[in-house]
Amino acid sequence: MANNNLSLRSLLEKEKLNGINFLDWFRNLRIVLKQERKEHVIEKPVPKDPGADAPTADKDIFKKYIDDMVDVGCLMLATMTPELQKQHEDMVAYGMIQNLKEIYEEQARQESVGKTGFPLNDELAIDVVLQLLQDSFNQFVLNFNMNEINKTLPQLLGMLRTAESNIKRGGSKSILMVREAKKGKKVAKSKGVGKSKPKENDALKPEKGISKDRK
């Protein structure tokens, strides 16, 4: 059993969580924990301590959870980049997962879309992601659609992360960012566009200062 555990854990050690591979890392983590019968640690928050007067069975369950929590927490930290380790070293396993899901919310949305049972190309996936955004992204979505920006799904996710940080700061840079993304996609203007045609009524109006004879 120990050799099997070591072999599966190598999946996580080969590619540590680095900020752009959360879905793959989390999938491998679940595989490892499922094999070790420790999935409950990341699925349920820490239970309440039953206390010294609790039945032995309850205390044993609580102790097992704590032991598994420490083991899984160390495994998760060991398979993260140093920067992410510093951010999560004071958290328990369940808290780490909840925080990581919040950080990588867009990636989690993409995964949930993939579970609908049919393959998605970039165009359809982008449409679905835009529809699932919160109301705070309404201005971003409006500008994105109006400017008809051609972006891949990963590029869109990067724009959303930037827009989210701007929204939290109360700025309007997300609008400018969308407009900047459209640079290089200039539409050729036909000759004569912008010049207003003379109105028919204007040709019938008399000139100023016309003499009485000509009148």
C-alpha cells in the first residue's frame, strides 16, 4: 500500500501547482486522496471536537480526521510553488481548497462547463463563460461584445483576472483594457464616408444678400 501511495503522489510532485494548472493539479490531488481514502478532508470542514467526555468512537473519528488533515495539508503544500506555499501555510486542507477555488474561479467555471457532456470550441466556451459571469462584469461583457474581440479562451481568462482586480479597486480600467485589446483590428473606411450629403431642401434656399432684381 505504501508503494502505491508513493507512486500516485508522484503525479503531484511532477507538476506542482503554479497558478495556471489548478484544474490538472486538483484532479490529480483527488485521485491520490481517493486511493488513500482521505477525500473527506478536502470535502468537509474540520468537525467540532467531541470533547473528553464523548464516546470513544466519536473521539477516534475526530482523531482520524485531524491526522488525515495534517497529512493531506503537508502533501498539498509540498506540491505548490514557494509563493503559493507562503499564502496557504497557515491554513488547513479544506481551507486551502476553498481559497484556491476562489482564486481560480474562472478555471473552475471552465471545468464545470466541460461537464455538460459535449465538447466546446473556444467560441462557444467563451460565450458560456461570459454568460456565467457575475453582474459586476456587465460593463466588461458589454464592451467585449461591442468591440467584437477575437480572443482564445485562455486569453479571455487572463483579461477577466485583470478586470476582476480593477473592479475590486473600483476602477474603470477593464473598459479601457477591452478597447486596447481591439487595437490592430481597424476597419477600412470607404472614400467619402463622413461627408454629409447636401439636403434637397438646401438647394432650394435663396442665397444671402440676393439683389432685388434677381429676386
